[in-house]
Amino acid sequence: MKAWLCGLDDEEMLSVSSVLTFIGVEHSASFTAFHLPDFIVIGQAVECAQLDEMIPIITLSHSLVNIDDDKTEDNVWFCPLPWRSQDFWAVLKEIQQRRLLPQPSGVNLNLHVRHLEALLIRQALLSAQGVVSRAAQNLQIQRTTLIEKMRRYNIDKSEF
């Protein structure tokens, strides 16, 4: 399994990283490390997030669990630190079982387009070594448009 770590402070990162390493889950704080992670771990400092109903979320903050949307509510687990092996294994088992279930027949086109657009922007910035004007040229869009999209998707050129 693969996990993306988002918004964790140093103490949370150390604790979560050691548990995930111990149980053999690949993990990274870089969004571009994996094509698509099996789940996302969100730190306590994150108060709200734009949730992708397709990717399961483990949150260290109770505030993200209270979601009105029924589709995403079933895809978010509250697991405060320190993680207890029994509780955490139950969550991972449930996440793994959901991956085996057939996907719903409907496709959220907006969600997939946003994901693809963010992925293409990251790839362009990576190939341009973080030079925004060159990445915009590779994507065949205006530099200012690329900057707006980077803000929208919280992409920082310093990552590249």
C-alpha cells in the first residue's frame, strides 16, 4: 500500500512515518511520489480539505470527520496519535477491502479533470526544474494562467 502524508507537523510526521514503515506501507509527503496513493493521512493542523471521494483519508484531526457529504463521510477515518495497532489495522483492512469493491458506475468528471490537471502541472514543473515560464510553455498555456492554476491546486514551485 502507498500513503500520501499531508499537513503533518514534525512530531506527527515522525510518529506516523515510523508506524507506516514498520507495517510496510510506502509513504511520502510529496504528492508526486505516487501516481495515486491508496490513502491519505492528514495532520491535525489541517482544518478543512477538498476531499476526493475516491481516495480514503485517515485524519489525525476530529474536525475533518464531521462532513455533511455522505459519499465522503464513509471514506474518512479519525485515528488520533498514538496509533494503536488493533484500531489502525482495522482501518487499513477496511481501506484494502474497499479497493476490491466494484467502483460506482458514475464518474465524477470534474474531480478527474482536476486531478489530471494538477498531475500534468506537477510533471511540467518537474521537467522544467521548477521554472514556471518554461513549464507554461510546455503546457502551451500562458504563464499567468499556470500561476493561477498552481494557486488553485496548492502547488509550490519550490517543490521542484
